[in-house]
Amino acid sequence: MHRRHLRFVAALVAVTAACTSTSTEEPAVPASTAPAPSTAATAAPAPAPADPVDRLIVIDDTGNVVTMAPDGTDIVGVTDDAGDGTFYFQPQWSPDGGSVAWGEGRAGGFALVTTDAAGSSRTTIPTTALPFYLFWSPDSRRVAMLHNSPAGALDFGLVDVAAGTADVVAGGAPFYFSWSPDASSVAAHIGATGFSVLDTAGGRTSLGSTAEGYQAPQWTPAGILHLDGATVTLREVAGASAALATVPGPVTFVASPDGSRIAIQSIVVDPAGVSVRVQTIPGVPPGVVAVLDVASAEIDVIASEPALGFFWSPDGTSLLVLVPTEAGDRLEWLVWDGRATTSLGSFVPGVAFLRDVLPFFTQYAQSLRLWSPGSDSFAFVGEIDGERGVWVQRVDGSPPRKVADGSWVAWSGV
């Protein structure tokens, strides 16, 4: 592993450890003893778009939430009052593209807000702290959220969008989770080794223990992907498990949407490498990004250097990989199309992406959509050639296009 990569990965691990202790950094909000905002519907600041499918949601340069077409046209304002103690945090599309949700801070307190794509039917649910992570259920009926707990750990809450209610159903620190494909439950990695299934009615089923050397489990159609000791394992809720690969140390992994392939990376230098369950397949050395085919146990090394994040395309055919550049002052986009890995240029990442997303990318890779619904482009916030903003990059290698000024972007799932 190159020395620059060791420094970059070590810094990322240090940031991750600091952020997962008992709290997550929140934007500054003026102190107030006023009560938290009450649940209420408010008028939309702008009309609905003609077609909400295939759109970006952005926090623009004024701090407000807007949606737009992928080319930056057809801008619709969802909020219009950011500033003076009001801020909006990490808006996310529902999987069906019909709703959005975000964390909100005002002088009177914090809330989770859900609304239609134009903001015309808004529900505000008070919370005791800023909801800093949101993960829509696959059926678009609920939002799972994390926020700091008054007890000093993290609260895990479930929001019923139609009812406009929220219940805190679990807690702990750190806390990572993944929705079941049928949206009835989440698999949760709580604390160092806690491993449970939490259903939407508040029930809890222990799955025993899991390992400490990873962050988020992932619930795929075939089962729950997690770390069991030093083995990446696919676990059925009923109890049957299949060992997929062994790793010599901390590991990051993200499964493709159908669960058939797993992008995996061990971040420990160890000559023993990574071994797969089929012994005829060669081991994969740490410090690279590899893709494991679950059915055949074949491994493809797709990046010969450690990555700071990787994100599958919606169709599962391509993997977006983020690595440091040689100079170490920028990051480079790579895309693997199932055959070859291609560079798509470098950039200086936006603060929110670098601070909030990358240290926890295996969690965000399940909820934050960077890719277009058609799997032919992706969006990001950063600086290119001295110009900051929201960019859209096609995977055909054409130059990136700046579509807006802003600090956050997510693509609709449809």
C-alpha cells in the first residue's frame, strides 16, 4: 500500500472512530428554551414539477431545499426560509420518487419533515435532537432516523409517513442498520457486537453477536450480510449462515441491489490476504477493492488501491469507486463496468460529503442515491478547476457538468 494511502485511510479511520462514539456533529443552532416545533402542514413555496421522476434534490447556495431536472433546469423551491436560525439537513427522496424527507433545525428545536416533491403537503415531527441520518423504507411508507439521545447515545426512530408519527424503538452507539427488502424490519448492528432484527411494531429479535470490525450490515434478498468473527457472512433470520470470505482485519462491504455481488475491501496490510470459501479461488490482498460473486465465489480486483467509498449503480452492473489522487489533495472517481475500471476525473469534495458521508459510506451507500435511475450518470458536490457546486458526471467519460450551486445533492430512485 502506498504511504499516501496509508495516511489517508488512517485519517478516515480516526474520523470514523470519533464520530461513532456517542454523538454526531450537528450544524450550529442558536440556543433557545422555546418548545420544539409542533406537527403542522405548511403551504408550499412553489408549484409542483410537471414530472417528479428522475430529479435531483439539492440544498442550494441559500441553504434551501430545491428539486431540479438533472441538467439544472426546471428548478422547484421546496423551502424558502433558510437562515436566521433555520437550516435543512440531508434531504432524501423516497424510493418511489413521490416524497422527500429532511432533518430540520429552528430556533425552537429540531424536527424531521416529510413532504411531497414540491413541499405542498408538509408534516413536521418534533425530535429531541437533529435527525442526522435518514433511511427510507423500500415501500416508501416509513423513514428510519438516527439522532442524538438525551441519555448520551443514539436514538433509532421510525416515522410513519401517512400517520405523521414517530417512535423511538431502540438506541445505542454506534448504531448501524439496514431495511429488509419487504420493509417489515431492519437488521441492526448496535454497539460493538450487538446484532438484532427490529420490526416496525417495535419487536426485537436477537441474532446473537456480530463482529466489531465493520459498520453497517446489509439486508439483501438472500439474507443479511454482516461480519462473523473474521468472516463475511450471509445470515438468514431463521439462523442458517453461509461464509463468503475471510478478512484479516476491519472491512468495508456493499452489496449490489440484487445481492448477487459484493464490493469488499480490507483496510489492514496482511500478507495472508483475503480468502474465499472456494479454495481454488486465489486470495485477495488487503488494500484493494474487489468484487465477490456470491454464487461462484469468483473475485475481481477492480482497484489496486484503498478506496474511501464505493457505490453500486441501480442496475447492479457498475460500481462507482472513490480513491485519493497521487498528490493526496483531491479525490478521483473510478467506475467499474463489470469488465474494466475507468477514471472519470478528480475533484475536491464538498464538506458535507467528506465529513458526514465518507466516514460512514457503507451505511450511506444503502440510502443516498448518487446514481441516476438509468445508471448512466451520477451527481456530487465538489470543486473542479476552482469552481464549486453540484456536478453531474456521465459514465461515458464526457466532461462533468455543473448544474447548480449548493452543498448537498441526491438523485431520485426512479
